[in-house]
Amino acid sequence: MRQHRRTTRLLGSLLLVTAAGVSAVGAAPTGQTPTPLGRVIPAPESVKPGGAPYRITNSTRIHVDDSREARRIGTYLAEVLRPSTGYRIPVTDRQGPGIRLKLGSKDASLGDEGYRLDSGRNGVTITARRPAGLFHGVQTLRQLLPAAVEKDSAQPGPWLVAGGTIKDTPRYGWRGAMLDVSRHFFTVDQVKRYIDQLALYKVNKLHLHLSDDQGWRIAIDSWPRLATYGGSTQVGGGPGGFYTKADYKEIVRYASSRYLEVVPEIDMPGHTNAALASYADLNCDGVAPPLYTGTEVGFSSLCVDKDVTYDFVDDVIRELAALTPGRYLHIGGDEAHSTSHDDYVKFMDRVQPVVAKYGKTVIGWHQLTGATPAKGALAQYWGLDSTSAAEKEQVAAAARNGTGLILSPADRIYLDMKYTKDTPLGLDWAGLVEVKRSYDWDPGNYLPGAPSSAVKGVEAPLWTETIATPANIDYMAFPRLPGAAELGWSPAATHDWDTYKVRLAAQAPRWDALGIGYYRSPQVDWPTG
Ligand code: ACM
């Protein structure tokens, strides 16, 4: 229903915008005053400030464990610090004062992604059980340093890290962002840029929407025209594009170096015009439709009764699974308005076992709960406050029955929704979504009737009907993306708009330093100058 404006939602959101209030001053610390330990996004689980700050100087070294992963993370940190500080910042496995990155913590409560950061006069020590935790701790350290640390030329400093201890673990294992590379194609480098932005906020899943009516974006050797023809255009008629397998592996490798898992999506049985246009055989009437460059939804369907459909699905899933080190494969399943209910159920009953056959776990948009979700499947909920009680209950019932939920409510964290009626990009069918609205909800207590244990996490999708460039991505993702990341990471007890918006404002100089052009929401007191 992406094209259908909901006027009630629209009205509610307009009122919200009008009511945007004045907030506490969130002046970013500069130079001599270190950033307070708690002023990071996502909010850490526990913060104990105290003691003298650590100062990075020309003699600072990064001391790493004698492990490949710790050394790689140390080198990553050094590459953030060197250009802006102008210091050498050697990475060494000898012990000493400075920045220490230690794996193998015995503290089981840190889990696979948690870390502990201790800062004092003699140095900063980050400890974790697993590399992902160490990497997340490094992101916290980045945010504790002045924003100028992000610049790529030498800056004056001083480079102070406040004294004290942070202990931090995520609330949810699934903290995702989806990028639609079908409606507009984004190059490998453009995707890497987004990955770096996601990593800064401890996002750990990158869901790539690889196929839709307007473009097929991944090379499939057994069906080559999917990419070469089906990938040859995009919304508005531009040239589109696709990832070769080498391109895709490079995205997966880069994401994994930032501790993000890539979750590929092939949307089926609807949203398939690019495939249907590429192979006439896939159509019930044997006639290939033209390529499509508009923005309607719900008009295409794979032919559920033809055997060739399942040959196609098997080949695509086999080749995609082979490119996917992660556990999950997303099969879409949304807005299949041109597939009858019986056909939809039949299709999902045949396709889900294919995903399992190739060793992957199914994810579908929440319409999958209208069929029979496979054991262990996850449903990605993208409804609105105004979604019918019956539809919500269908998803909640599946959750009570063991289907895990990823929460992506469209009127909260669809990053392609306009902020206000004047936002030059984006859509408004789910209403206007200002920054406060996107942050101010609780994933643990969101879908009535769904057990909170079914909630695996939060994901912020960015559909790209109107989004064509990295600058467009920046403007829609910032400042809402960090809020989605915080909803996925931070304990519910830290949730508070009034303190969040101060931390959010403090991020702006960092975005400036990174060249991220963000929306200056009037709901936040951004620093001036
Ligand atoms: C969706 O927005 N159709 C998942």
C-alpha cells in the first residue's frame, strides 16, 4: 500500500510538527571539555563517570592482543585517528599505556556484542569477549572524542576522552537498516558509505532489497537476463545497474569488516516485473511485459502454477545462498495484490523449503504470516498505528506461535517518509515522520498481543522511489537512523526524548565533519556555527 496516503495519519503528524517545542540547550563540548561519557548514541547500558580524562598525544599507541581481529580493529581505529590528530598512532602488540583493545574477556554478561570501556589518565581500555564487541566499543570511543576527529586533515585538538567506565550490551541482536537498491541503483562504493554510517551507530544488519518491479540488481549465472536486462533501468528511466558476484562479495566483505551481516532480499511473488520482463516463460501467458520505471505497486506476480517458476526460484536462492555467509535470506512476500490468497499460500509453502534446502532461514515481510511461516522464520512488521486490528492480530498470533518479529513500523522508521509536508524528497503514504515520532516508541511493547520475547529487534528501511544519490540517503537517514539504532541497542530504561535530543544535537558536528548532509529538524536544538 505504499502509494496510498493515509489522511488521518497525515493530520496527526502535522499536529506533532506544530507542537514541536523548545528544548534544553545541547551545546557540543569543544576542545578543553571532554564529551561526557554518556553523550553517545546509542545510549550505553551503564555509565560511571569519574577520574581524570585521557589525552591522546603524539606518543599514543594502540595496543592490541595478539589476534588478527584485534589488530584489524586497532588498525581501523588508527585510520580514524591519524588524519585528524596528525599523530603516528602505531598499532602494536606490546603492552603499555595508551589505547588498549583486548579480546577474550571472561565477563559472560558482555555477550557477543558487548564491551567495557575504562578511561583514565593513563589510557583507555576496551575489553570484549568477541571482536564485534570490541568494534562497537571503538565506535563509542570515536563518539567520545571531539567531532573533528572525523575530519581527513590535521585538526588542533586537544583529544580528550572523559574518565570513567562504560559497560554496554545491546537490547536486541537485530539492529538493521534496509536499502532499496532496486528502485534506484546504488554502486558498491555508495553502499560502503552507508555501511560506514551504520557502523558508527552499532547497526549490525544490512538488508539489501535486491529486486523489485523496477530492477533486478544481482547477477544470477543460470538466469543471466535478470541482471543484464532486468537490471537495465530504474524509477524514472535511468540506466539502473546490477552487482556482479564479485561486486556483491565485496559488499559482503566490507560489511563484515564492520560487523554487519548482509541480508539479501529477493521479493516474491509480487514486485517481480523486472524478472517477468526478462524471461517470457515466467509469465502465465508466456508474454514478457515491458520494463517498468514508474512507482505503482502490486501489479506483478510470478506464475504460481508453472513448474518453471520453481526452477527459477531454486536457482536464484541457490546462487544467492552461496553468496551469503549470514544465516538469513529474505523472500519478500509483501503487496502480492495480483496473487490470489490461495496461490500466495501455495507459493510460500513451496518456496520456504527451498530456502531451508540451501541452509538459510526465511525472513518475509509480515504478510508471510497470512501463509504458514516456516519453523524459525522471521516476519518483518511494517504496519502503521492505523493498520487494522485483524492484521495486527494475525502477526501477533504468528509471534505467539514462534515466528520472530523484526519491527519496521512504516509510520515510525520508514526512512523514506517525509519529515514534514515540505520535505523535498520521500513519500507520505504512511504520514509525516518527524524525528521525535521516529524515536518515541518502544519495540518491546509495540504490537498488541505479541510476546516481547518474539521481538528480535528493529530495522529502518529506506525505500528509494525518490532517493537517487548518497546525498539523498544522508538527508532522509539523518537524523532518524541513529534513533532507530538506539531503539535496537539501548535499554528501555534509557529511553527519554528530552535527553536523547541533546545527545542527537551533539552528533551534528560529527555529521558535518563526515560530510553527511542532514535534515535540521526544528524539534532539536542544533549547535550553531
Ligand atoms: C513494504 O513497504 N511494501 C514492505
